[in-house]
Amino acid sequence: MSELKKEIFEWIKTIIAAFALAFVINIFGGIAVVDGQSMNPTLHNKDMLILDKISYKMHSPNRGDVVAFKTDLEFPQGIWKDMGMKKNLVKRVIGLPGDEVKVKDGEVYINGQKQEEDYIADGITDGEIDTIVPEGHIFVMGDNRLFSNDSRREAVGFVKIDSIIGRITMRLFPFRDIGHI
């Protein structure tokens, strides 16, 4: 009977540890799931990510951060659409408040300086943009620039800093790709 008690005790410890971990993640962070191919090759469809919710309460986003943020975009179909829920997106911060963002001839320029973006798919950025990021906002793009609904599109536009849910810190799933982002 003592073996059974030991086994039950181990299960109880494991369950308590899992709940404690979930509680800490929920308070200081969160979970986001990538929906689509817009962040390839950095992130992939259905990747589960851990968010840091508190860092932007202490400082502003940095250029290059990967963030999750709230939008007014509706889900195209399924239960989330039926419930009237809005999509959260995961994108990379390209421009900060006051930055001049220019996309020309497949290249991105911030404040007149060409950006070296070795993380993007296909090595080019489509579209022609010449804009100034307003105060209290950021300019975001997916790493898969040819297939990304981001600040270059009117549906997303500039992202209010207040709508950022958190900074992506690590990939949790799939387990083979677990690690820091």
C-alpha cells in the first residue's frame, strides 16, 4: 500500500507544480499561438509562444522585438468568428514612435538607414511605404513579408502601444523547437 501512496503523492506534486507554473505564466506572461505563415521562417503556423506581459510596463518596445497585439480583425470562420472574437496578431516591431519608415525597391529604411533584415523570408519587402510612426504607436511587419497582414495594410495600420499584449520570449511548442525567440 505504501507504493500506491507514493505514486499518488508524486501525482499530486506534479499537478500542483503544473498549476503553480500556469498561475505564474498567466500573471506575468501569457500564451500566444501563431495563426498562419506571416512570421516564417522565425515562427511557424500553430507555434505556441510564451509572452512577457510586464516588460512594456517598465519600458517601451524595441525595434526588432516580436510582439503579440490585439486587433479589430475578425476571424474568417469557425467558432471564434461565431463568438465575435477579434484576432490577436504576432509581428516584429519595425518602427517606433517618431520613426520615418520607408519601403522602396524591396528594402526597408528607418530614418533614412537601410535595414539589414536577415530574418525575413525571400529577402524582400513588397509594397511602397513612406510614413512617420505617430506617438503612442509602433509599425509592425511579419517576417514573411510577401504573406503578412501587417502595418503596411490598412486593416492593421499603426499599432497602439496600449494594444500590445506582450513581447514574445520563447517558443513552448512544438517541443522540438522549444527555446528563446
